[in-house]
Amino acid sequence: PEQIPAEEYKKMMVIDARDKAQFDKSHIPGAVNIEWRQVLAQKDKIPKNKPVLIYCNTGSLSAQAGFALRVAGYENLRILQGGYEEWKTKGGMDAYKKAVNKQPKH
């Protein structure tokens, strides 16, 4: 699977396409919650001029959300393969904390 460099990740809008209860329980830092069924209804919140990463628990619902947005004219979309569960399994939060802690202090 392709890794997203930290610099590129910082420029992305990250959308958690799971329901609010799951988002409130835990999510990828910096993500905003737009449930997969609502992406078209809330597309005004999603910029067309920056990359967008969408995830759900496994990748299937986010793929549907991504397809709907592509049909609506969004081109710079990525789906988190394996979803949030795989991200956690592969140490996503630990990796995120390490990356954040490596940032130079100003």
C-alpha cells in the first residue's frame, strides 16, 4: 500500500465517513466527520482545490462516498485502503504521534 508523506497529509482534508458515534469514540487526528450518506449533501464543506482522503471502518463505504464525489466533479480523492481498522492495526496513532513529536519546535 502507498504511504502518504507527512507534508502531503498536512495539505489534505481528511473525511471520516463513519457515523457520529464512531467518530466521537475515536478517529484519525485532523479528520472531519461527514457520514458517507451525507457527502453530496455536504459537498460545500469539501474543497475541490485540495486533496481529500476519505475513510470508514473497512474502506467500502468510503469508496462509495468517493465515487459519489467523483461523479460530482471532485478529482483529487483518495480512499484509505483497509479503512480505520487497518490504520489502527498498523499502528496509525503511534506513527502519527511520532511524526508530530518529530516536528521542530518553533
